[in-house]
Amino acid sequence: MDKEETIKQAKSKKPILPRFKKEGEFSRVLKERVNEYFKEQNISRHANVEMVTKTIFYLLLMFGVYFTILFGPFTGVVLLGLAFLLGVISGLIGFNVGHDAIHGGYSTKGWVNNLLGQTFTAFGAYAPNWKFTHNQCHHTYPSIPGADGDYTPAPILRFHEESKWQPMHQFQHIYVWFLYAIFTLEWVLVRDVKQMRKKQHLIYKKPKLKKGAMTKVYIAKLIYYANVFLWPSLLLDIPWWGVPVGFLVMQAGLGLTLSLVFQLGHMVENMPKDWPDENNQLSQSYLEHQCSTAVNFASKSWFASWMTGGLNTQIEHHLFPNICSIHYRKIAPIVKKTAKEFDISYREYSTWHETLAAHYRLLKGLGKKVA
């Protein structure tokens, strides 16, 4: 399916969704083995003491840095450094708290997931909209052009061969880092309002907005703007331009943190592709597709898991998004063994740096002029 056909389907009133093959033995065996692991260990698939401890740690760290900015003795470059750090911590909370909650993996109680999911709203990304664009528009058909929002960026970037090549793409491996640093600006300023109003996003028809939905979006945005603009303006003894500059620095910390984990989970060189054929049929089952289109790095590392909220084990996350990320490091060997038995692609790198280098090579390769 080429890009033009994908666009036509996205604009049609009844989009034709790609179809996966029927689940087979790989899916059955994998689910049995993972279920058996939790049964043998006699543990819940949701958060444990370690996860709760991590949640408290990151939230306290965020409040500590925020109030240090507002009430601390620091000025100038130190304030900017704290603003950048606040952006990084916001991203880490997104990974380690909000992400699990949005997927329903943090707790068996819906209200707990809903409450912790609001950490996204607190950092400028309205949680219900993020849930739709991430859970449905990314997780349903990952790495499929026109169906995966993360795989279908603005024309300034070329993430796959079906994207139209433009001369500027020759330099995308250079300017992409700047774009990663600023991409959350559009997210926190306009994206939620635009996307919430849409009746369709990519190939997905959106549910009708409930009464008062947009009012909630505007209230959430006003609270966010007060936290990042109003209170610093009132409490800090700095020039008027200091607050917007600090905001930009904070967004750079947030954008780079999110991009340099999320992007590495799928977009590296030589990834296998499972794209729809002319009949919109995929060659794999749903779980096979999830396994083969994701990438792990440092999957045995406790530190990497703590920093990324288990997103270093992206394969396990896509296979079992409703399992708390605290368990992914332990079930990764089970998934890897099962994938090998059934000859399903399972990509992993030893370190984050190796994965980042593979992402860089992908961007550079796709930036070369198409013959």
C-alpha cells in the first residue's frame, strides 16, 4: 500500500483498516509462558512495592526541583539548568508513572490509573488525547505508514522509504536533534486542542466528544500555563524574557528525553517491515507484528529500566502493554526464547548508545537522494 492510497483511506468516511493474520502457536505459547511466570512467582501483573517506591521518588524529585526554581536562591545559568532538569524529570515521570497508568498496567483500580495518568496533563499533554493518539494510533499498527502516528511525522523528516524524498532530508541526521528538542512545544501549545476537535485522526475514527470535553481541555491548559508562566513571573526576580526562555529550555529537556527513548523503540536501521499488501492484509498475526517491529536495548539493566519506565524493553511492552513495566525485565528472556523458537524477529542492542547510533544511521540512510 503506497502513501497516496493510505491518505485516500484516511480521508474516506469508512477507512479500511489493515488486517492481521489469525493468531497462531506463537501467541498461544507466549501467553501461556508469561501467565505461568506470574503464577509461579505468585505476584501481580501490576505495580509492586518497587514500582510505588519509584513513583514516589520521581514525583518528589519533580516537586523538589520545581519549588527550588520558584523559591530557591538561584539565578541566571543555574536557573536555566534547573529548568532543563525539570523537563528531563517530567519525561521520566511520563515514562515511569503516566505511561503505565494510561495503559491500565499500573493498578487494577481504574481510578488509580486515571489519577496517575493525569501526570501527562500536568506536563502539558492532555491525558485523554494522549491515550487515544498513543494507545490506539501507535500501538494498534506500529511501524505502518499512515496508521502509526509516530511513524508518520511532518514532511521535514523521512522515517521510511515510502515517504517522499526531499533535498532537505540529506541533512535530517543533523537537524533532527533540534526538532526533537522542540517537538513538545507544538504538543503543549496547540496539538491537544486541534486533535480533540478532529472527527478522525489518520485512519482512525474518533468517538464523539462528550459534553464539556473541550472545556476540560481549556481548564487543563490554563492550569499548565499558570504553572509554567504565571507563578514563575510573579515569584522570580528575573527579566520578563527570562520565563519564556526558561520554558523553552524546559521543553528542550522534555523533548530530548522523550525522543531519545520513544524513537529508539522502533526506528533503527534494517528493521523488518510488515506493511499491508494490495488487499490491506498483513503477513503476521498481531502479536508477531508487535514483536518484530519493536527494539530493545540494555534489557537486563535495572538502571535502564528505572530510567525509561521499562521502555528499554519495548518488545515486551508492545506485546503486553497492560502489564506493569516493572516486570518487563524479568519476562524478557521468556519472550526472547519463544520468539527464537518460532522464528519471529527479536531485535535488541546491548546499550542505549548502540541503539542511538543505529537510529542515526537510519536517518542518514533515508536522507540520501533517491535514485
